[in-house]
Amino acid sequence: MDIAAPLLIGLLTASGVYLLLRRSLLRMLFGLILLSNAVNLLILTAGGLTSGQPPLISGTETVMDASAANPLPQALILTAIVIGFGLIAFALVLVYRTYKTMGTLDADAVAAGTPRDDS
Amino acid sequence: MSDLLVLPVVIPLATMVATLLAWRAIRLQRILHLIGAAGLAVASIVVAVSVWNGGIMHLQVGSWSSPFGITLVADVLSAAMLVVVGLTGAAVGVYAVGSIDGERERFGFYPLYHALLMGVSGAFLAGDLFNLYVWFEVMLISSFVLLVLGNETEQVRGASTYVIINLVSSLCFLAAIGLLYGLTGSLNLADLASRLPGVGEPALVTTIAMLFLIAFGIKAAVFPLFFWLPASYHTPPVAVSAIFAGLLTKVGVYALIRVFTLLFTQDIGYTHTMLLGIAMLTMITGVLGAAAQFEFRKVLSFHIVSQIGYMVLGLALFTPLALLGAVFYIIHHIIVKTNLFLVSGLAHRFGDTFELKSLGGLYRSKPWLAILFAIPALSLAGLPPLSGFWAKFVIIRAGLETEAYVAVAVALVVGLLTLYSMTKIWNEAFWKPLVSADRTSEADSERAVNEGLLPAPSLAWTVTPVVVLALITLGIGLYAEPLAIVADRAADELLLPEAYVEAVLGSGVAENQSLP
């Protein structure tokens, strides 16, 4: 179990980096999605994968029970997911706009700047 | 008193909401925009004055005590940066009113502009790393939209590089945050500073430091991570590229300075030597890139890169004098670089192009513009008595004191090459006669008819901020002492992180810390 999470993160990162190195902008975007998932899992794993109780403080207590799980990594990941979602959504629209304007998704052609004639 | 610290974030937020509510009323949006920009400038000055008089300020948001809640901290460095943000935000804001076209105004330029300012101010105030990440993202997403707003082919082209590289940088930052949390159990900067020395895993800490170096290095556009900057900064309208040029990379430099003075000082021999190499290569590649360009804003964009090298050099030398120089340099650079971009916009207005080859004769037709260009340009190159001279002088002197002679030589040569680039712009745009004699006036009237959107007093709107920023440059140059004193105190605080830690955590809170 302990080895599974790092392996999964490694696999996601490797695939993400591979996709990021492709020439198609859409594949780069997919690479970013995989990478951002890898990073989210990394936070969870680095924060400690423990099977604890739900982190709730009962009415009479003032501190959390020692057996409770650490809620902070999850709070961080939740924020990161929301932010990542917004950024990826924007990037997807940008890729679409790039295709509409340039007529291609090839990174080299986009950088060389040969817009489609009929646009 | 410390509640003041929310103002630099809340004022842009309120302005953003107000301008969004006035979506269809462009005139009202402009007024709200100007009020908001002026309000931010005033608020940042108020914060700075109280930090100066009362020492490091911090605010525990929602009264959750540090290190558990969100903390906003302002030391002298943050406060000084906030003031510069306020000033340039107001100056470019005024310029934008006179130069942004109606189409962009209708599609939310003003709300986005204030979202950007909010992100930048928030980043300077953030007291923990995750908060810093969130402010980076606020800044990033608004900069994405500002960059492509208008949807011109050039903009879309530059944007894909910018967006993808910056997303990669954010992911590096987030991964570094996750690992650092796993190692120490905290993300509060002050708390981390007190915990990191006790972690006892120098190799792991240095690895994380390198991840931060990559993440902030991309934002700051240091060598070899700078390619996105010259690919994109010349594409949006001038007001947008001016505020980007002034502020965005400097947030990266600020973050580098913050983490490499407060957190990662356990292996200075390794990390700061690496920074020294990066600084030198950044200076050289930036200035050589600029020498090869003949587009007004591309030349300026490459110069951002080379100037970032000087700031990182100040951090890498890591002496009180060098950090003083770095802080001084950042402040000087934001004002000068913003102003140069604004001047490029004025040149475009009269010559109708950014291509230096096609510009010309501006010295003859608009001598005042030539002077307004000469002040920031010579300041950027570091000629006395302008602000850039003192900034370079302090950093080079610090280099001599630490016997980093190679870095000093590089800094001097790069200064000379900067002068070469500025001379090139001067020769091409201002000095040489215009190729086709009556193009200027023709283009002027043609544009005025075509666009018909610019209000009549727009020239005053665009010239005033340039004059004000040029006067500030001149003022810093002629009377550099007050800024030097501020930078000196900021450097002292940076080299004594204990004061920062104590101010944020207090002496009593430290005992209540939970174990990781």
C-alpha cells in the first residue's frame, strides 16, 4: 500500500511530462492535467497516508482526538483542485481559440505564426 | 491597527466587484476604476507608514492564531513593494483610461486589472506558502485573461506559451509545498523558519529549495526559464504589458528573496552559488537577446530578463549591502520599466508601429517625448544621476566587497550593452528621419477617424503618468538617500529572520504548536 501511491504518482508524472513534450497543444494540456493530479496525490502522500478517524471534535472536547486523520492536506488539495480546474478550463478554451485562429495545434507552427488564410 | 493590512487586498477586490456590477456603464466603470486605483495607492502608503513607525505588522485573519490560520505579514520589504504596486497601479490605471479601446473596456478590462492588482498585493502580504500559492494563481488567471483579451492573432500566439509554462511553474510550486509540508508539518513562513533548522535532512531540504527555485525562477524569468516572457509581453495593449512588465516578474523575485532569506539558508554555499551563476547568465542572455531585436517592446521585454539578473545577483551575494541593492533595484526597476513600456505606447501612438525600423523622426516632431524616453532609458542603463545608477552602484560595490569579480565584470558589461540597446531605440525611433515624410500625421488622423473611440482628452491621460513616473525616477536619482535607508532596513530585516518569526508567532504562541 505504501509503495502503491508513490508508484502511481511517478507514473502520472512520467506520462504528464511525456505528453507535455509533445508538439500538439492539446496533448500538452492533457499532460498538465495528469501532472496536476500527480501533484495533488503527492500532497496527500507527503502529508501522511494514515487511516484515521474523521477529524471531528465532539461537543464536549476542545482538542481533536489523537486517532483523527490530518485534515489539512485534504483542505490544501481541495483548494488546489478548484484552482487547477479553473486554470485548465481556461487553457482548454485558449487551445480552442488557438485552433480557430491559427488552424493548427502544432506548437511549432503556432510559434512560427502562419495563421490560416480563410480565418 | 493591524487590520489595515487587509486594505491592499480588499480595495482592489471591492473595485473589481463594483466595476463588474457596472458592466454596461463604461463611464461609471472608468470612474470606479480610477477611484480604486487611487485608493490602493493611498492604502499602500498608509500601510507602509505604519510599518515604518511600528515595525513588522501581522494580521491573523479570523483571529485564528498563527501558525494555524491565514496570516498576513508586512515587513519593510513587503510594505515598500506595496507602495510601488500602488503607484504603478495608479499610473498605469490612468494611462489605461486614455488608451484601452472600447472593445476591451466592454469585455471587462477594468475588473481584470483590479483582480491582477489584488493578486500582486496579496502575494506581497502572504504569510504562509499556500496563501502565497493562492495569490499567485489569482494573479496568474487574471494575467491570462488580460493577455488574450481582444483575441488578436498575435495575442493568442504568445498566450499559449505563457499559459503552459506558468501552469508548469504553479505545479512545481505546489509540489514543493506538499513536500515541505510532509517534511515539517507547517506552511506558515515564520513557523517554517523556526522548524527547518531542526529537521536535520539537509539534502531533502535543498531538493525542495530547488523546486522552489524552479517555480519562482519561471515566474521571475531567470535563465534558462525566461522564454515565455519575450514571446508574450509584446502582444497585449501597452497598458497591459506595462503593468505585467512592472509587477509580475518582480513578484517572482520577491518570492525568491523571501524563501532564500527566511527558509533556505542552511546550505548557502550551494544554493546561493547556484543563484550567482543563474544571475550572471540571466543578465547576459537577456541583454544579448535585446541587442538582436528591432521591435520596441521586444527589446524592452528582453531587458526585463537581464535586469532580473541584477536583482538575483543581489540576493546571491547575500550580504547586507547586496540585499540593500536588490531591494533598491526592484523598486527602481518597477518604476522605470513600467514607464518605458508606457513611452513605447506613446511612440506607437504617433508612429503607428512598434517596429523600430519604421519609426523615426520623433525627436523632431515630439521633442518632449524624446526627453520622456531618455530619462527612464538612461536610468535603465545606469547613468548618473538617475535611479539606475545608484541601484547598479550598490550591487557592484557589494560584489567587489565579496570579491565576486566575475559577477561584477558581467554586471558592468551588461550595463554597457543596455546602453547600446537604449541607443538603438533612440537612434531608430527618435533620431533618424522618418522614412516616409508625412506618414505620422496621416496615420494619426486616420486612426482617430477609424477608431473614434478615444475620448478627446486621452493624450493628457496617457502623458501624465509617464511624466509622473519620470519625475519619480529623477527624484530617486537626485535624492537617493530616503530610498536607500528604506532598502537598508528591509535588508537588515531579511538577514535577521528571528525578528520576523517573533513578530508573527509571538513568544507565547510558539509553545502551543502541534507536532507534525
